Amino acid sequence: MFIGRGDAQHIVDEMKTSIHRDINIMDGEGVILASTNPTRQGKLHQGALRIIREGLPELTIWEDDPEAGVQRGINLPIVLDGQLAGVIGVTGDPAEVSVFGDIIKRMTEIMVESIRQQEQSDLLDRAKSLFVENWLFSDAPDLSELEVRGRLLGLDIAAPYTVAILRLAEDDSARLRRPEDLWEVRSSMFLRMAQNRIGRNGRNFCAVMKNQIIVLLCRSGRKDAFNVISRVRADIEGYCGVRVSGGISSASRDPLDIRRCYLEARTAGAAAAQSPRHPIVFYDQVSLEFILESIPAAIRRDLCHMVFSSCQGEEREELLRTIRVYFECDGDIRACAERCCVHRNTFQYRMDRVKKRTGYSLRVPRESFLLYLAAREAD
């Protein structure tokens, strides 16, 4: 079968909307594969069979023959790669429908070839997706096998790759996974959008798996990687109207180091998903500030009020200065004292005062984190 029944039916339905005549597509055996007349599907078409057996350039049938299941019209061969693959027929008065013959034949061949190319592209995409899934997640990867498979698919696993992961916002992702929202169709569209941006030169690659879009950029600089992923993100957001965030890793150092890069991209992506100001984040940008942005504003405000509830005016400002200097100097008491132009003991006294007035100590890591968050919210 040179084309699937569904695709063949789509072609005849589309053409009928243009010429308003019944159309049939017959396979290489002369059997009607698709028709705008449902009663004819699956039946042997005698005119098509003659074209196939005799190699005719076309065949016009001038009279209906109900007993033989023949209707008047024109029939022409569908030629692909120089070989006869099937037959296209238009039902109707030959004097009227013959003007459509060459156009219908050529358009059918173009559409069938386009479908075949898309199917081949889809097969290649699936093969690459399976390869990358094995490369990233297999428990016991065989490097020699990966190298051979990668070479066949145009991927050099020894080259340095930067991994980027794009995700839809959780609420939107769940909505798009519902059957009525055609998640698979949208995933295919996301993949096409990413491919259009990264190119099909074989060096870069993308896949949609685990409800995320994974992009592998080969030998890509930081600026180029950011620009490419930002464009992909903008395309997807514009298409489906949902928030998209992403993380970008550092470059891999060897074939299996790609797994570290994947984890970096996932971590950076998680930070970006919680950051209202930074939709794309590099792994080396992930810091306490990004983590703090994931805490809802209402909780941060309540914490700030709780920590400084007993402090007002100048006293509150003095405590805030002590906390901020402590963190700016990474807890180095000598550096803190020099920054404030006071004796070391004086600064330690100020730290003790923070504990006394707020109930939290800068010397206890769990409590100092709360002081840091409260002071940051008070800015």
C-alpha cells in the first residue's frame, strides 16, 4: 500500500471541495482505497486494473456499467519515483471532468509524496527520540552501541552538547493532556516549532518526552543557546497561549556527561517555573534568590511581619542592617565589623541583639535562613 487509507480519504475529500465531483483513489491492485462515494470503497475498479496491467497513460470510461461496477469518468495513473503506485479517478461526464484530469493527477502525486516524506520524517524523529531516551535514562548504557546508533542518526555523542528543557506551566500542561485537547497533536506541533528554530542539520536535536521538550544543542555558545531556546519558548507560548519556562545546562564533557547536563537543565527549569521574572534560567544562575521567588508573596510578607513584629522605627532598621551585612559578608564576623567600622565584639553584640529582639539567631543556619528571607522581603 503506497499510502494509508486515512490519508487517501483526506486527499479525495479535500479535492471534492474544489471540483465538486466524486473522486476515487485505487491502490496498486486496482482496489478502491478511498472514495467520496462510501459505497465504492473496497471494491475492485476495472478501469484502474486496466491502467495497471496495460500501463495506460489514462483511461476514459464513457458509459456506466452497473453490472461491472463501472461508472463513467476519467482515470489516470499515480506515479511516484518513476513507478506506478496507484490510480486516481474522477466520476462524471468525461466531457466535463476531463479538464480536471492533469491537475488532479499532479496534485495527488504532490500530496502523496508530501505525506510519504512526512511519514519518513516522523519515523526518523521517533528513532531519535528512542535513541536519546536510552542515552539519557538507560540504567546500563552501552557506549559502543550508542556511538554506532548515533552515527546512523547523524548524532555525534562525543561532541559537547548543551541540554535545554522546556515545560508548560503545570495547570496548563495538565489541561493540554486531556484527550479532548489532543495532547499528541500539540506535542507534534511543539516538536515542529523547536525543529524550525534549531534547524535540521543533524547536529542539534529535540524531542518531546515525559511531558517536556528536550533540546540538545551541539557546540552551542551561551548566547546562542539562550537565543534559540527563547525563540522556541516564544513560539510555543504564542501558539497555545500558556506560560512556558525552561532551563539550560552547561556543556557536556563526554558522552555520559549528558546525564549531568540533563539534571542541570531540569533543576534550572524548576527554578524558572517558579520565577515570574526569569522564564529561561541557566543552571549556574540558580541561587537562593531563585528559590526564594518560589515562595508565595503572601507567605513572605507574613514571615517578615512575624520576625520584626516587636521592632519599630530605627531599631528595626538597625537590625535589618546587621542581618544584611552578615549575609553580604558571608558570615565573616571580621569583614562584617570592618564594613560597619566597629570592633568585632560590637558586631557580635549586634548579632546577639537580633536574636533577642526577633527570637532568631544568625548563628543557627535554620534560623538565619528565616532572617535572610524576612530582611529581603523588607527591602
